[in-house]
Amino acid sequence: MAIHETLKQSIPDALRAHDEVRLRTLRSLVTMMTNEVVAKKRKPDEFLADEEALAVLRRAASQRKDSIGQFEKASRLDLAEPEKAELVIIESYLPKMMSREEIEAIAKAKMAELGITSKADGGKFTGMLMKELRGKADGGEVKAVVDGLLT
């Protein structure tokens, strides 16, 4: 079953369980996905393909992380806690990201294959690596690994 469809069908379960945080998060995600469908000039009752749905989920997770950072910076932990709870739910629908060690192993192999040794090629190399690891690894983590290898 598609991710979008799974999210939509999880709403009644959250209602029955009286899980307000899960319900609020699921409704928010389904709304974001419906808006994405409409933005792509398709009918609102259609479902997104899994790749498109994952992009929406990643965007939602990124928004929550940004909010948490801003709230904590402003010492508003009362506002950061609900965002953290929503982030946990969103991440449960995302595929597991690669660890730093796994990224490093792939980056070293790719560097040897392409013969990259200078920091000047770092940007292009990071871009190529991100294309290969798209959806499997966090971009910030990939950049940190590449910077560490090229120093």
C-alpha cells in the first residue's frame, strides 16, 4: 500500500485510540500530501507515489527540526516538546537513514574510483554522492563526511 494511502487510513485508528498528537500529525501530513497532489495539477482524491510522498515527509520532518531548533534557541521548551512528538511520528514513516560509517565507506570507495583528492573537487563530489545516496542519507551528514575526508 502507498505511503499516502497508509497515512490516510491511519487517521481513524488514531481517532479510536484518542491519540491527539498522532491524529494532529497524520491530518497535517495528509493535508500536505493533498496540497502536493493539487500543486501537481492532479485531482485531490488521487494518491501520491511513494517517492513523492517521501519528499513530503522529509519536508515535514525538516520543518519540525527547524521549529525545534528555533524554539529551543528562544528557550520555549513548552513549544518545542509538541514538535518533537510530531517529529517522532513523522520519522516512523520515513525509511531508516544510513549511518555515518556507511556513508564514509561509500564515499571512500567513490573517491578512489573517481580519483578525487583535492578540496577543490569537494562540491562536485558531494553533489555526485548525494545523487547516489538520495533518500538514503542525510545531506548534512554526507557533506560532513566529504569535508572530513578531503581535509
